[in-house]
Amino acid sequence: MIVAISIGAVTVPLGDVWGIVWHHVTGQGAAGDLATDQIVWNFRTPRVVLAALVGAGLAVSGAVLQTVVSNPLADPIVLGFSYGATLGAVLVITLGGGVALAGLGVSAAAFLGAVAAGALVFALGRRNGRMAPTRLVLAGVAVGYVFLSATSYVQLQATPTELRTVMFWMLGSVAGAQWDQLPPVTVVVLAGTALLTLFGRRLNVLLAGDDSATALGVDVNRLRAVLLVLSALLTGTVIAVAGSIGFVGLMIPHLVRLTLGADHRRLLPLTALLGALYLVLVDLLSRTLDRPNELPLGILTALLGAPFFLWLLRRNKGLD
């Protein structure tokens, strides 16, 4: 993260970055000259911290959803959460002219959209009081396409200026991150990750199948409902501040499983750390590959994630 803060249109030596961050966090040491202090503390540090939080949140949510629906290819996009958030944000950007609509800003509308998509998937995935993993995935795909079609229709009504904002938001970005955005995201991501890690033993039991989990005294339907709600809240929060970013929730959990196993008590904390590192590096690439232009994060995560998705598809013999 310190390296990511130091690199940009103006390169700041690592020692200066550490000194400025240390000064603002502890009140000790010197902040350096005003221009460098502004670049490091007001522009780059909140951006890098937000990228880390978003990466951690998406990765943890993906890991939990893959276990809940017993599908290694599940992530927040497959279950429609991302499309719900996108529709909420696009409605505010276009119908509200970029300002609050009915008292909602872009972030709040995106959060509510993700929660609404999660509620629909939850309702449609139930049958006779039970939630079947396959039904949840199919409901997620269907709900996602409904929200995506609604988003496309709203885009047709947008002005060129609004459309540019919509497209950049849909592809994800942490540009323009501010310190006042970070406290609620930090609380949700850290608390959500900690709470989901406490469910680690029961998530491990889910891997053995519903019958085995029930025999061990786990209320499978109730557990799935709680985990889906927590995942929707986590996903909605991070998408609300960074836009729709794909493949993080798919790639990162599998990379951790392949190297360290599937015990969720270790998997979830390490997935959060690797997800944070991954998105910090992707954000660094997004602002350095085509200087002075900046690439949306979704372009790079898709470029890296799609080949991984295809490799995973060929490797998983259980899908045959």
C-alpha cells in the first residue's frame, strides 16, 4: 500500500510517504511540504485504503457465496447483487441528473439496489421453506438479467455527459475517494469479515452437504439465509462506493483454497488480505498503464479474471 501511494503522475519517495502517513496517524514527525502532503494524504492514501477495503469485501463475499450455493463459479455478479447496485446508481445519475433523487445519493441507491437484488434472489430461491443451491444460482442469474435490462433501458434515456459517468461507474473506480467515505465501509468490511469468520465451522459443515450438516445439528436453511443477508450487505456496501467490479469474488477465494485449503476459519481472513492486495495492485495499474488517462478497474479485473474463469471451468471435473 505504501508503494501504491508513492507511485503516480508525481512519484513520491517511499520514505516521504511513510513520514507523511506516520505524521497524520500519530501526530509525530514532519509532514513535509504542503503539495506533497496534499498528494499523499488527501488524494492517494484514501484511494489506496478504499481499494483495499473493496477488494477484501468482494473477495470475502465471493468465498461465502461459493459455499452457500455449493457452486465454485458463484460470486456477487452471478447472484445478481452487482446488477442491483448498478441499477440503483444509474437511476440516480440519470433521473436525478447526478444529484440526490428522493433523498438518495448514488452510493445509497447502489446499496439499496444490491440489497433489493439479494432479497429477490432469497425469495425466489426458496421452495417449500427450503433454499436449494441450484435454485439460488438460477434465481440470481434471472434477477441479474432483469436488473441489467432495466439498466440498459435507463441508459438509453441518459445524456452524453450522464452516459459517460454511468459507464465509468459501471466498470468500477476508486478515483476521487475521500476520507469521509471510509469509516462506514471500514466498519462494514471488518465487522462483516469477522462475523463471517465466526461462522467458519458451520461453513465447513456446509461443504459436506445438506444431509450431513443437518445430521450434525445445523439448521441449513436458516444458516443460508443469514449468510446470504451478510453477503448482500457486504457486497452492497463496497459496490456503493466503488461501482461494479467483477471477478474479484471469483478469483481470490479459489487462489487461497488452492494453496491453503478450504477451512473457512483460515480461508476468510486470508481471502480478505489477498483481495485487498489484489485490488490495490489493480488500481495501481489502472492509473499507470495509460498515463495520464485512467482505466476503470472493471476492465483490468475482467482482463485478468476471464482467463482464470475459463481455466477454472476446464479444471473442475465436477461440472461435467
